Amino acid sequence: MVITPETPLRRGREVRRRYTTADLSVLTRDETRRFVPRGGSDPQTDVALAWELLYRLEPELYDRLVSAERLHPGVLGWLPDDVERIVEVGAGTGRLTLELIRRAQEVVAIEPAAPLRQLLNRKLLRVDHRHRVRVTHGFFDDLPVTDDCADLVVACSAFTPATAHGGETGLAEMERVCRPSGCVVIVWPNNVDWLAAHGYRYLSFAGEMFVEFASREEAAELAEVFYPGTVAEVRRLGERQVPYELLGINPPRDLAFKVMAR
């Protein structure tokens, strides 16, 4: 975790109340241009901006959450195997990246937030075939890879229709770098209708799913930050495995995909 003078005061505070405009100074010029385009944005009213600050100020807190949000095995089973190159956009701390290593000769993991890249690189030191992964800086609207270079271009819980986190430009960029007959995949999409209007097909895999926290104490602690309306119920449950339905969110059981024309 990046320690700042405010960190002790944030303990137990929910994401949308965790940061102030003073924290915006952590953003680079390129990040500010994308995530605070009009100036005057307040992370306490702009939840997407609050998450951008989370990635940069408390990356390990974010990693504790995503480590508990495991993807449905059906999603992982559906993704292509034995391809030459995969480009992942918005790789974060590697929730999907670590699952992609064995599937390609090369994985290009693109992530704009430097602290998340650092965490991902540390994780890669502990896995086999880490030489296959290249972690690099980049944004949805300007991917640092050439045209038609990847058999699979994928984003997991990172792409949205909003311009700052994908949008029309970001989707066009993902399609630009995908080879003919290759596949662009949005895992855990947040706007299926928008993607369908852009020619994407939807798949969802059945079965009960849980957020699998490290302990019941961590379940309660992270619920205070990320699911504040459910804290009492999570504490009453007293388990480390918490149903997604209790938290009021769609489980990571689905994807949207498009096969690029030959």
C-alpha cells in the first residue's frame, strides 16, 4: 500500500468517501487529462475517479478485493488456448493476466496505473513462464501495440462505454490491434446492450458464485470499504465466502466477444 498522511484516517471509510480533491495530485498529466478532463471533479461525487485514486494510493487494498473476486471457470475455459500473442488492456494486478500466461507465446499486459503494474510485476516473479509476459504502460484510447498484432485482445472488468475507460475510441483501439479471425473479448462487461449494438455477442455461465475473501474478518473489513450497505449482513453471515447476490453485484460469470472479419 502507498502510505500517505491520510491513510490512517481512511481505515474503514468507503471508496466514494475515501479521497478528496487534494489527492488528485497523484495523477500524472496524461491521467488528469483523461480522468479529470474538465477540472473541478470531486472523487466524493465521482465514483470512477475515486477508483482511479484507489489504484494509485492504495493498490494493495484494491488487490485484496480482486483476489477475492475469482472468475467463473466457464469464462476461463472459453478463452482461446495456444495462441501466439494476447494483448490484455487494463491488466490491473493480474487477476486475468496470470490465467493467460500458459495460453500464449507472448502476453502484453497494458495497465495505466504504475502502482498496479508494480504489483503485477512482483507477482510475475513467483510464477513459471513469466518471460512470456511484458507489462507496459498504456491507455484504452492509445494502445502501445501495432495493428493486427494479437490473436486475442481482452479486458477484464476494466472496459466501460465511458470515454475515460474505453468508449468508442477504446473499443476501436482493441479491434485495431486484433488480427483478422482473432477475437476481442470483454470479460465481466458492465453494459451488454452497448456492446451488442457494436456487434458483440454475449455469453453467461451458470452456477452459484461467491466472493472468496481470505477470512471472515477480511470479508467484513472489505465490505465496509466496497459494499458499505451490506456490512451488517456480511457480519451476520460470519463467513469468508459471501454470495454476490448479497453484495448486490453481478458475478464475474459473463463475457461479450467479437470475432474480427478475415
